[in-house]
Amino acid sequence: MSIPSIPLNSGTAIPQIGLGTWPLDDAQVADTIVAAAEAGYRHIDTATRYGNEAGVGDGVRRTGIPREQFFITTKLDGTFQGSDRALDGMREALDRMRLDAVDLLLIHWPLPQRDEYVSTWRTFEKIRDSGLARAIGVSNFKVAHLERLAAETGTVPAVNQVELSPATTRPAQREYHAAHGIVTEAYSPLGGRSGVREFLAHPVITSLAERLGRTPAQVVLRWHVQQGVVAIPKSSDPARLAQNLDVFSFDLSDDDMASLATLSRGPDAGGDSDHIGH
């Protein structure tokens, strides 16, 4: 299956559907990556905080598919903010994965109370320039955080990975991203904080799925795709892995998108990264 990619401001491109790997351990994630690769996945998302980077590397090698065909993301958490700590964090992550570089490196949380995300971003630029990461970005950054990065460093992230679904729509962030060439990437795209099963059982979603002959998850992931968002759903079930990737052969109409818009819990829904993170 051919997965469309979205260009990044680094000159590279990111597959629009990827595999989320939290909370799988090393053994689980390696097995899941093998199954996911057989279904067609080439985009894998992990983080140092997840504790499964070694398994991600093992899984990629077990597929027998050349490394250059994969797009691998990892994230560095607050432990590695400030004083060039991210340099050691990146090297340690690459050692665990047994890789020479990642395709995308993200600051996992802004942690504004520490006031280190700008200095950490400057270290990320060094990491990118050294070739250890082909693109750099952020996760959970609000517009104010992004504006400060641009004002103080003159550059913008390639990606901002945020919690995003039809229930948590992040309009201010997505508008800022679109205006500044930042790709929006969705974690918990199937309504994770609301409870995936409960969210996918909403009558708006199930009625659309029934009419289109699709699963509820496919309907929600198609919502992301049609808005140019990268989505990283999580599953270790081979059947669901294949279903989650099969979202490029149908369309949601304007009326369908309007129906899904009724699920929004408002512009401020979702966690506030001024007050949470690690």
C-alpha cells in the first residue's frame, strides 16, 4: 500500500499515517513493527520516555526492509532540556535503537516553567546540522511557545505533534502551523483522552461508518487525512493495523465533515501544556 507523504520544511517528507508505540515495551513493539511493516507502515513514532526505543530499532531490523525506507521519530523529554543536554540524549537514543540518525526529533513538552525550551531548540538545530536528525520539531507546543521560538531563533519546527481528534480540534495551533509551514501531527487521533472505545462508539461516527462501509476508526482517520494532518494511531492488532492504514480509498463529503465537527469539545479542549508535561 502506498502511503502519501507530506513535505517538511527540512526538505524531507513524512508519511501521513504512522504507528504510535506507547505504551508497548521493547518486545511488544518489535513484534508490532514487524506486523505493521507487513501491512505497509513505514512511519514509526517513539520517545525516550516510552522506554521502547531499543525495541523499535530491533523491530525495524527484523522487517528486513532497508532502513532508508522507514521514517523514524523519537522525542526527548525534560531530562534533556537546557545546557546542550539534548546532544547526549540524542546519542543515547541512537545507541539504544542502533541507528545512525532519526528522521525526526521532537522536544516532547515545552515545560515553560523551566524556561529551557528555546535553549533546547538551539541544541536541536546543532543536532540537525550534525546529521543525527534529518528534521527537528516539537510536541505539545502552544502558539505562544511557537511564537517565542520564531522570535528568538528565527526558525520554526518542521512538525508540532499535538493531541488532536474531532473532539480535540486545536484550531489556533493548526491555523498557526498552516501560516508558518509547520506540519500538524496528531497523537491520540482516535480520541484517546476521551476513551477510544467510547469516542468511536459515538452515533455520529458509527452512522457514518455504517453508511460508508468503513470502521469508525477509518472514518476518524480519514477526517485527519482530508485536513492535511499526519496521524499516528496506536494498535498492536494486525487486523486493526491494516484497517487504520486503509484510509486513502474513500472520501468524506462536506456534510460528513460538518457532522464530525459537531463532536468538538471546543477550542480549549485537551491538555494545557503550560501546566502539564514531563
